[in-house]
Amino acid sequence: MNDSAITAAEVDLTVDLAGLALRNPVMTASGTSGYGPEHAELMDLTKLGAFVTKAVSVEPRKGNPPERIVETSAGMLNAIGLANDGLDGFAANKVPFIESMGTPVIVNVVGHSVEEFQTVCRRLDGIECIAGVELNVSCPNVADGLEFGTDPVRLRALVSAVRGCVSRAKLIVKLSPNVTDVTATARAAIEGGADVLSAINTVVGMAINVDTWKPMLANRTGGLSGPAIKPIALNMVHRVYRDVAKDANVPIIGMGGISSWRDAVEFFLAGATAVAVGTALFVEPTTPIRICEGLREYLSKRGMSSVRDLVGKLQ
Ligand SMILES: Cc1cc2nc3c(=O)[nH]c(=O)nc-3n(C[C@H](O)[C@H](O)[C@H](O)COP(=O)(O)O)c2cc1C
């Protein structure tokens, strides 16, 4: 430790995600800040390391009926059902704003078949202002009803099929926590050709109304996010880093319950190169800016010049 050498302003927060240069390591998590305009009213988006959009599918989707969101004691349960305008709607209505955002944009992609993922990713790869595509593999394949992201064989096949359609944008694969061994799916994603991994998506959960004896969500189950899942996410990020990603030199975007700079530091130490903030944005939309300020102070107090020096330093 060296208290005097580096001022907070001098601290270098830039990171490199498989060749994608970010001004800082803090981004939004998919589905929690729309496609940009919704969040631009609440914070200066150029202060983000990157903006990650809500999911885009080939066809427009209405999503699930209400109730779609329920508060729990330590987080939220959502079953939005990936409602979106579809690929044409996205290209016509959302891309113009993205072009002018002044921040790298990663588009989250969802599909119900390998071909759907390919169609969306091929088109997005052709749109210059999109820096990366993030595959949301926590959804069932219509062909067999099984989730892509929970089985290494299915996941490897999906990622390698999509890899053939993405040559310019970074290919990011978002790991599901709803598996027995996250290192197996992480390895499969890397073998399939992922440039970057992100982890974790929401944890499957349920809430029940004791008056009606019915599930609180119309979809019965939903995805748990927020502080409750942080320890799960940290453990998974660390295992993926230690057992798979470090040797493969594949960076990880860590997420799950991050709401402060301290949370972010834990994820860097566990092995994440960047972090994403989701549920905390509903409480405080400027959380990413506060995290960057806190990181600067923390690193400067420790006499460290770069956030990159924290990555994977867990003792
Ligand atoms: C309301 C809501 C919508 C979400 N939509 C998506 C989505 O469209 N695609 C996706 O990959 N993840 C989606 N997620 C998962 C988040 O991106 C993130 O992985 C997860 O919530 C954990 O981070 P957090 O605890 O900071 O929210 C959604 C989460 C929430 C709360």
C-alpha cells in the first residue's frame, strides 16, 4: 500500500474485453434499462463502460401476462418473458439512438432455435455501431423444450453455429446459474468460440400468495436477481475464472446483486474483468457512476494505478 502516489483522478479504470476497449469496467445488465432512451433520462450514458440492451428476438414478443415482477425480501423475481419489438423493430426504432449514444453498446439476443439466434446475430454483426452481441441462453429451444444454457453439448453447438455468423462484433455468452456445474457450460461456450463470458443470469425462483394460494407470478416461476444472488454469482464467477477462463484468456463480465463499489471489487478479485449492474438501477439509476467514483477512491487509497490489477487477485 502506498497512500500518496496516485490520486483518484489519476486512477486508470479502462479495461479491454477481448479487444473491445472500455473507458471503465461498469456496464448495465440486460433488461434493466431498456434500449438506451429509457435510461438516458436518468443518467449520462457516456459515463458507462458499456450499455447492454434488453433482449432482441427475430419476431416481436409480447412477453408474459402480469404479474411479471414481484419484490422479495432481498431482491426481485421477474418473468417478463423477453418482451421486445423484434429484429426489424429494433433496427428501425432503436438503432438510431444507439448510433448516437457515445458508449459501446452490447445487444442481448434471445432465440428459440439455433437459426433464430443466427438470424439476429448475423444482422446485428452488420450494424457498425453495435460493439457486441450477448447470447441469452436461458431460454428453451422449441425443438425439444430444453434450455440451451443448461447443457454443455447444446450450448457448444449453439455458440459455434452463431460464431459462424459473427465476425466483427464481440461474441459474449451469458451463463445460466441454474446448472450443477457452471464450469462445464463455461468451457462449452469457450470451445464454441465465445470471445467473452458474462455471468450470471437470474436464478429460478417462486413466490406464493398465501391468501389466494396461487403463485405471485402469472408464469408461476421467475428469475431472482438483486442482493440475494450476489454470493451465488461471486462463487460462479470465481469458479469459471479459476477453472476455465483464466487459462483460455477469456474475460468475464460479472453480475448478480452488484449495488456498490465494494460489490464490484469483490467481483474483480474473483476474476471478473468488468461488471454489470441490473436490479440496483431500479433503486438508484446512477449506481454505475457511484461505483466508478468509489473504485477510484479505493484504488487511489491503496496506491494502485489500474483497476486491471485487481482481476483474479483473490488470495
Ligand atoms: C427485469 C429484468 C429483466 C431482465 N431481462 C434480461 C434479458 O432480457 N436478457 C438477459 O440476458 N438477462 C436479463 N435479465 C438478467 C440481468 O441482466 C442480470 O443477469 C441479473 O438480473 C443479475 O444481475 P442483478 O442482480 O444486478 O440484477 C433481466 C433481469 C431483470 C431484473
